[in-house]
Amino acid sequence: MRWGPGRTGSREQPDGRRDARPGGGVRGSGRTAFVPVPLEWQGTTRQVAGLYPWSVPGRLPPIGVPTGRHQLGAGVVCFDPASWFLAGLIANPSVLVLSKPGLGKSTLVDHWAIGMAAMGYHILVPGDTKPDHVEMVRVLGGTVRTVSRGVTGTSAEAALNPCDPGGMGAAARRIGGLAGEALLHEAIGRGATAVHTLVQLTREGEGVRDHERAALATALRLLCTAGPPGSSSGRAPTLPDLVALLAERPEPVRAVVLARAHDDDYDILLDPLRRSLLALLSGPYGGVFGGQVDRSDVDTPAMVVDTSAIRAGDPGYLAAVLVGAWSEAYGRVETAQALAAAGLAPRRRHVIILDELWRVLRAGGGAGMADRVNELTRLNRTDGVCQIMVSHGVRDLATGRDQQVEGIEHRAGAIVIGGVPRQEVEALAGVVNLTDTEAAELVSWSSTADLDPRSRPPGSGKFLIKHSPTEPGIPVDVLLTPTELAWGGQNSDLAWRW
């Protein structure tokens, strides 16, 4: 029987008179004389757990790449760090993805990359060490540069030219004026930094002297402004050009090393530098840094430097290749922004994927890779760069002897966590607040107890999106499209599947 505020009803009596009682005694009509006020209770989130945060999630913002299905409410979860940053949902256009191996980190990143490429972002992978993203770049119609000892810099597809990062010199000449001159100076500075970092690697940790740095910068300035000796106008300088110019003992280089009068003084000062440069061209690095780079692919949606042929036991070689690859990636971003600012190219944003971040940092050693990562995480908002970092856990990023990483996990706009062991959950407590339920789920996703070897791991494709250090996360089951499943390029264990 339903009673409530309503109209005042009446009923005809046998003698024709109306019954004046409220509702007239008719079921479902009339009004109530008293409406009770609902009781209100207050309590902490621990006391009213299950009621707040709501046991059934509200509607999630349909912003970003469709990622999967909410594990509790079955709603669609959309996320990517760039879209959520532009919408003001996170403070930094970056995400740190953490999980044990084999649970789908790289698959999730490729899924985001495909969606962001469809939005117009340019995907850059400066060093794919396994590889996990090569097939994704091929499917997108991008460029794959394969680097190994057997593929030398004579192939434009494999070359890395540290003297010409990202084609900045050609872009500077195209822009002209003060803006072009500023970009040219930036190109010289970035090229000199890349070259002296490579020299330091060839010397296995021995530093580069101050007069050697000055000679490198001066020689590169001569090559970028006057052009390599005997070359056609506009050709980018290379390491062989740099070696040849230093052998000629030009006067500007003599001046900065204080060897104006005697050739012997010049040779004593710069012969060690020339030997290190020759080692880059013909030594253990296999000539990867000796050729021109074909940048006719600048308008392709993606570019990856495949370093998977470099074995884990050769960290020095991997570090050198990563220095060249990162210099190329940064140069591409700077070049694209400068051309867009001059009205010579459409403006576009870039996504840089740093997978296996722990290996990148440890391979870098004294090459300053940790400093590059720190720089990128601090400047990605102003540089128009979205950053996706992938590692096994925050303990990989701890400051130690091999790396000097400072707070990358704290500067990330969001942290996406898959299955991790309990020790990692405890380490994450210093970064984000995890409820008891969230912590238990993360540990359960990492378990392989009683696992049928023919089935997927229980935590495969399950992730918790923490877009705030204090608010509850969003648990999501990642769903792949039929195209992704048919392509099969996101399997990093193909060597085991004959």
C-alpha cells in the first residue's frame, strides 16, 4: 500500500454525499499527515567501507583511449596521459607503468600508442631493447631503425648521426633569421653534448677534458655554418667530417685549445680526442655513428630504434646507441616545434615511450641517461611531450650507485600498477595510498600458484590506474581489439611459441 503526498481524494456515499476524509478511503490516493525526515549518519571511510567510496562506481570520464572494462561496474575505462592532462585530470602528461614481467605492460602501452597515433600524436621509441614495440610501429606505417654490429651506419635506415640530432641544422637553415640562428646554436650544443658523451663511453668512464669539449663545439660550429669540406651545400655534418676537420688543424680550433703556433702542441692536446672518435667509427661500435640519416620519414606517425640485437652483456655498446637514439628523438621534437613556430609545418605533439626503464638507466652508466630522464620528466609540459615510462617496480628507480634518479615516480602524472609482489606494494606506500583491497588485488594478480601452463596468468591485462596519490584507483581489465589480437605483435615471448 503506497501512501504519500498527493491529491485529496473523496468517495461517493450511498446517499450521494462525499466522504470528506483524506483520501476518501481509496487505496493509492490521498495524502499522509506526517512525512519522516531520513536519518543522516557521518563516519570515516574505514567505518563506512563499501558505502564510500561507492560500492558501485559512478560514470567514468569518456576521455582518452578506450582501455578496457571497469572490474567492478563493467563500465568502459578510457585513459591516456595526454588526454587526461589536457582535461585537467592529472597535473603532468606522463604515466609510469609498473608490473611483473609477462602481465601485459608493453601490450597496454602499445594499445595506448595506437589510440594516440589515431589522435595525431607522433610516437617515438628511442631504444626498444626487447623488442616490444617494433611491430606496433610497423603496423602504424612508421619507421624502424635496426641497430646492431652487423648493420653499419652506411645504411640510412640504421644510422645514428650524433652530429645532427633530429635534422635541426637543416631546419635552422630553412627557418632563417634570428629564430633559425637560435635553433642552429641549439643544434650545435646538442650535437656536442652527444659526441662528448659517446667519447666518454669509449674511454670507459674516463672524462672528457675541458679543451676537448671546446674543440668539439668549435669544430661542430664550423661544420654547421660553413659545411663539411668538399661537400655539397646543406649536407649535415657527420663524425667522419668531424675527424677530418680536426686533422686539418683549423685556426678557430687552435685558438680555443691555445695551440696557435706549433702543430706539435695541437697534436699532443687533441690526438687523444681524435683516437676516441676513430674508435666510435671503426671500433666495437661497428660504425653505427658514421653515416647520414634519411629523414624523409619525418611525417610518418611513429619511429622506433630497435636495439634488441644488442645483448645484455654489452652495456657500453647499448649505452652508446641509446645516447644516439635519445639525441635523435629530442632533436626531432625540437625541430618539429621550431618549424611549427615559424609557420612552416603543422604543430604536433609527441609521445616518447621509455620501456624497460631500469635497463636504460643502468646501461647509461656515466653517459648521463638518468639526467636525461630527469630532464624530460621536468620539462615535458613545456616541451609538448607526453611520456610513457615502463618498469618492473619503483625499487628499480631507487637512487643508487648505477643511477641518480630523483623522484620520477613522484613527478609522473599517473601510476598504472599491474601485478607486483608484496615487497613492491610496501615500496609503493611511499608514493601512493593503497587501500587494503587494492594492495591485496595487486599481490593476487602477481601470483602464479597452480597456474595451468596453457592458460594466461591470472593477472594478465589487469591494472590499477592511480591518477591521484590519495584517491582510490580505477581497476581495469584491458581489452584488445580484434585487429590487435589478429596481428599478434604484442607477444614478447614469440621465441617460445613455435
